[in-house]
Amino acid sequence: MSVNSIVLDKSLKFAARIVKLHKYLIKEKKETIISKQIIRSGTSIGANANEAVYGVSKADFIAKLQISLKETAETEYWLRLLILSEYITEQEGKSLLEDCLEIKRILVSTLNTAKNKKDSLQ
């Protein structure tokens, strides 16, 4: 069981950007509610993907990646809300959103591969 090292690297760098966004929202925008939500989901993506590497079984590996995927979808929602509510500009949010969607695509692909391998073993 392995997670594409690209997803681990991208999700770690993405988490660092989310931490910086959180700091910006707290300090500059005085926003605390959405910033708490996005830091939880945005940093959880990589944490769960990293945890999947140490899954005790194929099912555990897949379950952790599915959590990571769910956190990606939640983070996408919070980013879109921050843009629509004008806490960040569309330009500021665009790069983060693109990174989030790229990680989402990689996770979907990795999950599909893992599930197909699991099905072929049964």
C-alpha cells in the first residue's frame, strides 16, 4: 500500500499555505469562524494521506484516503465561501482552489487504483 509521494508533498505544501491563510484571516480580517474550519480541513488532507501510508490493511489505507478526500471537498467549500463572502479576492483564492482541486484529482485517482487492486484480489 502506497500513497503517491506527489500527494503527500502537495498536501503538505497546501497545508502550509492554509496555515498562512488562517493567520491572515485572523490578523487582517478579524475572521475566526471560517478560519478555524478551513485550518482543520485544509491541514487534515495531508495528515490523513500520511496516515494512510501506515494503514494496517488495504481497507484501512482506503478509509484514510477517503477521509482525506472528504476533507479536500470541505476545504474546497470553505475556499469558495471565503471568495464569495469577500474575505479573500477571487485572485487570492484561485491558486489555493486550483491546488485543492489538483490534490482532489490525485486522491480520486489513487483511491480508484487502490479499490481496483482490492477488487481484483478477491
